[in-house]
Amino acid sequence: MRILDWVLGKFSVDMGIDLGTANTLVCVRGRGIVLNEPSVVAVRKGTTEVLLNGRAVGATAKEMLGKTPANIVAIRPMKDGVIADFEVTEAMLKYFIHKVHGRNWAVSPRVVIAVPSGITPVEKRAVINSAERAGARKVYLMEEPMAAAIGCGLPFAEPRGSMIVDIGGGTTEVAILSLGGIVHSRSIRIAGDEMDQAVMNYMRSAYELLIGEQTAETVKIAIGSAYPLKKEATMEVRGLDANKGLPRKVVVTSEEIREAIGEPVEGIISSVRETLESCPPELAGDLLEQGITLAGGGALLRGLSRAISEHVGLPCHVADDPLCAVARGTGVFLDNLSEVQSVLEQVDEHG
């Protein structure tokens, strides 16, 4: 069976997938990251029919968020790091797999998918089933903090402690690793989406201005921070007046947005602190030297590493290209699949 799988692997484009709440990234063995698109699908309302002959997925669909007519809806099928809409997730995966696999579809690919460490067996099965129906020959699941640590180049296989904090769109994964495994981890459903919602709530309460998810995300990226900036900034925000129902614009400051997202930021810092409190004493000393590595899109929030460092008393830094860390980690596992199957959870048709 292994020989057959090896032969089939020569004719398929095996891939690692970071199936995120906000974005999906695909890494192909030997080629690196070949796809990075929003986890959004546009369908006809009341159906799972994807628009534009099945091509209204990813960036094309995200442009439609909040702008569709009554008969069309743009859906984010992932919520809090897990599948919220099974059929739409399957359609999205099928589109991405076909787009990457190209003409080699005669042999289906093996797929490694990164999932949050805190998901349930039922949620795991949902991911596997969706990937299999989307065309995967064999599906492996990999915990996101492990993938992020590998993608960041941490010495997780050595007998010393490393700590990773992966902040995505739907979940934040915090883990302490050593000797190729996770010693202790926490998965919380507080991440980038919670910050966007906090910005939307603030704009409504402070200015009676209604804004959408994309505008909130733009504001967060442009002037959001977790720590006071050397030079504070302002930004014009446009939306709908909650009372008059007419378009209106206001100017907000970076101090206001920092206050708005303060609660989700504190939730992330608390999860880091609680994970450290469960750290074995021998590894605690390693972390004083090694510090904490931040990955995921949320790691790009200005001042977050400094805020975490001040609260927990450990050095903290942002990984290189943190948004792609998990996808890179799945790619490394693909390159060494035969050697690391003990780390992966392989699920066959009887799984």
C-alpha cells in the first residue's frame, strides 16, 4: 500500500492547507505557497450554487461582502476556526484544490489540513469529510500551533521549550512545545474577527455610525494597535448614519481604536498568561531565553508583541511573514510525510 501511495504521489500535486476563518492558504510540495485567498464564497440565496460558474470564491467573493443584491449572498463558511456551513466549505475547498491541482486531476492529491487544537472529534470529521468530497485522496489533520511552530522555524523537536501564539481570524492558538510535541496548549475563539466586531460596535456606540466587516478590518489594519504609538494617527471612516439612514463620515483616532479592541486583546494576553502558568518548571527557564513567537495575521497588530511582553515578562517577537506560518508548516510536513506520520492524525475511510 505504501508503494502504491508513493507511485500515486509522483503523479499528484500533494498540498498543505491552512483552512482559516479569514483566509485559506495552500502550500504545494516543492513549490511553496501557491494560493492565498479569503475564505469567502458567493452563492445564490437559499442554495449552495456558487456564482460565476463556480468561480465566485476567495478574493472575487470577498469583494461582494455587504454589496450583494437580494438573490445573492456572500458567505464565510468558516467560523471560529471550524466549519459552519458544510456544503459551502466543500465547494470552496473543491475550487481551491482544482485551481492548484490543475491538469493533474487524474490522480487525486494527498492533503494536510491545519486545524485548531481545541476542535472536537465531530468538527474534525467535518473537515475530513469536506476535503474528501472536494477531491482529496487521503486527508491528514495537523494541529495549528504545531504547524505554526514549524513554519516559524522554531526548534520544537529539541529538548527545550518553545512557545507559539498563532492569532488567526477566528481562533488564537497558544502552545508550549518540546521534543516534537505539544506540552500544553490553549485554543480560544478570540482573534481578528472579534477585533473587527469590536470596531463595528464602537463606531455604532460612539458615533451612531454603521459600518461593515470590511471597513472595520481596514480601520483595524490602518490605525489599530495594542500599545500606545510613537505617533498616533487618525482616519476618515465612512458608513451609514444609524438614525437618519444616510451616508456619513467621521474621523477617528488610533487611541479610540486601541480602546475599542482592548477587550479582545486582553483576552489574548490572558490566554498567554494562563498557558505559561501551566508550563513545567524545566521548560520555563528555556522560555526566558527563547521567548514567545507570534504568528498569524493578528500578529501584525501594532504593539501586540510589546504588550504581551510587558504583561508576562518574557521577550516576544513577530515571526517573519506570520500570515503564512501555518501554511509553511504544512508544507514541511508534506516534504517529510513518511517520517512524521506519527505526529499527524491519519484518518482513512474507516476513521
